[in-house]
Amino acid sequence: MKITELKTAVKQLLQNELAEFVEWFEEFQESLWDRQIEDNLKASKFDTLMRQAEQAFSEGKCREI
């Protein structure tokens, strides 16, 4: 299905169907984001940032919230 077909289909949804679709799509996007974060963690992409944050905390440059 092409994006233009999806747009047309979404425009034809009833209000309650659109609300259901929006809810599903938001959850879908969140799951993609979660998967990306997990993949980045496994690939050690956040290691430097985590070390910097830990150092800043130990030096008193930030505090727990």
C-alpha cells in the first residue's frame, strides 16, 4: 500500500475509527522508539553519555529529582 492510499483510507475513517487508529499508531511509534533505544543501549551508543552523567553527579554538578 502506498502512502497516498493510506492517507485516503485514513480520511475515510469514521470519528471513532480515527480515534482508535490514532491510539494504535501512537502506541506503534512508541514501540519503535523503545526498540531503537534498546538497540542503541546494546550497541553501547550511550556509554559515554552515561559516564559523563555519572561523573557530573559524583562531582555535585547535578542532583536527584
